[in-house]
Amino acid sequence: MNTPMRSIEYAIAMFGLFFMSGTLTTALTPQGSETAPMVQLLGASLGLFGGIALLTIKGSLSRIFSLYWASILPVLFALATLAWTAAPDLTLRRVGSLGLTTAFAFWIAFRFSPKQLFHLVVLASAVIILANFANIQLNPAKGIHQSYDEIAAHHAGSWRGLFGHKNDFGRVIALTASIVVLGFVFDTGGRYGRWLMLPILAIAGLMVLRSNSSQAVLLAATIPFGIALFLAMRRMSPAGRSLLILMALPVAVISAVSAQMIFEYTLHLLGRDATLTGRTVIWEGVIVALGSTSVAGGGYGAGWIIIGPRLTALTGADVGHAHNGFLDLLVDVGYIGVGLTLFFIAWLGARAFGNLMRNAKPELSALALTLVLFSLVGNVAGSFLLEHNSIYWVLLVATFAKLRDAPDAEFLPQRFSTHPHPSLMYRSGLHEN
């Protein structure tokens, strides 16, 4: 039923995804400031709204803890690091923001059916692409790195859209472009509306190239290709898929062994240093500097306070992060936290793959696989694993929640459900408000 309240929910969800993509962060951050009060306020407001709205849905909390528990394990461990963090106040703020971000993701999962969620994410992706392109065209002094930039003058000429740095911009555009591709594949917008996605994809491709971000180019090229392979596998028999996977294992092993050679050659073609502008030196230094903090980390959001000085002493590199999402998270929550996060992502990937092969919730399953691949590949040179106020975490949690429901569940739970147990909420016929 299309009611004013339902329209408001769509608007909040759309704004939330747009905001958590990071597209507004630079615009809302005072120039020269290291903090962004308005960004923090908006993120907290969205999370509080999601949390309060969840409380109006009877059985929501029991459902989260009984069905979606894998997605909250990393959050709970991040909270646990308050017991040993190097900066309790910082960790408390960061983990509080992460919890609110997760609450917003759960609200989206509860209030939108799988197809509605997929269409919402596709539309939000298209809006993000167009908004960034418009800023580049209408305000090039802000949308393109300039030679007089205080921090990134050496990136002069690289497109950054509504972001502060070309790499952040390129990564988000690579993700949204991959999602828009899925929208075209699954006929979002109908017979004619889907064709509007082609010029949007062309714009996204241009922005990725003009960002001069090698990681964005890599993501924009490999993620859609990987998803295309998964989609093609749907037409194969189970035996054929098993055979293909077995045949792919030797190729994977050979690729892993020769990865360094391929890596250096690819970067040479892109005109980049084989050390990723010194990143590999930093990675090695971080691993050595972890020492005894490697098991449980130095505290969510605060680990670098411990590792930073150690890294500087070892390598002379004075940097604020490891330029690698897995290592950055390892610094904060250790092997335990990273293991819980990867366990959650692996479960999501396995669930999505199984559903896609059975043609159950195919749109959302393909979206989930896109997010999983993007997280695993993108965090090699970027850092957005288990990040608060992040569209990456919101979409991982929301898609996991929807895929944990019954394979044929396409409707929403009633806001005031009276089912005696959460498992019955998706087996006895769910209905949208």
C-alpha cells in the first residue's frame, strides 16, 4: 500500500544510502577541520531512527539474535574491545556509530522486501553517480583535484566528484556502477526504463577512468566480470557447476603463485609503482608492529594509536592507516575480530551463491555476491571493512538479513506481528503494511 508514511520510509532509506556512501561527507565537513559534526549528527540520527523503528516491530530483536546473529558478532566484539582499548572515548564513539549503522541496516531489511530493497539500492546507486558527475561539471574546482590543493596537489587533474580524494570517489563509483549493471541485467525500471541505465553506466565508466585510481579501475573491471560468471553458472547443471569449480581450482592456485608477476605487469600498464606507492612496505611494517596486540587488537578505531609509532620507528613511514582494510581492521580488533567479520562475509557469499544457483531471490543474491567480491578485492588496497557510517557495511548486513529469511519470502513482516516465534514470521506468510 502506497501511503504517505511508506513514501517517507522510502525517502529516509534513499537519503541514508546516499549519505552513507560518503558523498556528502566532504561538503558537510568544515574546511580545515578534522571533525565533521554535521556528518556525525546525521549518521547518529539515521541510526537512532532505525533503532527506534525496530522497537515498534514486535519480535524484531529476537529475530535479529536468532536469525541474523552472524552479522552482529563483529559489532559485539568491537564493543568488547572497550575493555582493553588504547582510547576508551574514541572506541566508544566509533563502536556506538557502528552499532547505529547496523541498526539502520536492520531497519531497511525489515521494512523492504528483497525486490524492493534491490530496486532501492539500484536507484540510490544511479543517483550517487549522477550527483557526482553533476558536481564535476558544475563545480570543477571542487569536483577535480587542483594543483593548489593543500593535501593532494600531486593528484591535480584527477576527478573526485563530491569526495575529498580520488580513491574514495573512484571506489564508490566502481561499486555503484556494478550495482547499476545488475539493475540493467534484472530489468529494473521495466522494458524501457532499464535502457536509461546505459548512459548512466557510460558516465560512471568515464568517472572511474578520470579518477586515475588504479584500484577503482581494477574493481570496475573485475567485479562485474565475476558476477557475470556467477550468472552464467545458473544455466549449468549442479554437476556441471561442480566440474567447473574443480577445474577452476588449479587455475586459482597458478594465479596465486604468479600473482606478484601479474600484479607488477598490470600496475606497469597502469603507470603505477609495483609497491602500490609504498603500500607493501607499510603492510610489512604493520604486521611486524602488531606484536602482542595481534590477537584482539588495540581497540576498535583506536588501534593505530599503538601501531602508528611502532610503524614509524620500523619504517620511517608516518601514515594514519595501513592502506589495507584487512590490516586496518586487524590493528583495531585483532585476528578474532577479523575472523568474525570474514566469517560473516563468507556466510553471506555462500548463502547468496546457493540462492542464485536455485534462482531464489536472484536479484538480491547477485547484489550480495557483488558486495562480497567488492569487499574482498577492494580492501586489498582500500580500507572499508567493518566501517561505521558506511554503505558497504549497511548493504552487507541488510542483504544478509533478507537472505536469511525463507527463500520464497517476498513480503514484509507486519509492524506489530503477533507470531510467537521469529522463525514463524517468515514461514507463515508475511504481509506488507
